[in-house]
Amino acid sequence: MKLTDQSLMPIGKAFRHIPMEKVPASYLLFIWDSTGLWDRGKLYSEDYFAVHDYIKENFTSLEQDYPDAIIKHRP
């Protein structure tokens, strides 16, 4: 499954079922670093793979939208 900006966020409690383009960059970068999404080898479901790939594909844009982010794990 490939996510687009119009796809609904498939995981999480706060923004689940919200279009990806409406999910704040700060939240996507937070879950990238804090939940291990950066390590695709440790993910366990297709939904997590899809969110990983979406964030990785849009990483530069997300950083521009949230320039104060402190990212430990870069794609």
C-alpha cells in the first residue's frame, strides 16, 4: 500500500483516519524518531511500512514545515 497526501493516516490515535496532508509535520517527525519508524527492518505491519515510506519520501518537505525538529535518525 502506497500512501499519498490524500490517503488516510492508518496508524496512531491522534490523527488516525485523517488525510496525510493534514497530519502535522511535527507529529510525523516525532513518530519517525520515537517509535522506531526509521528502522524499517523492525516494523511489523503493512500500515507501518506505508507510513515509513511516506515519511521517508517526504522527509525534506516535513523538515521544512517543522524546522525546529531535532531528528536523531535520518533516512
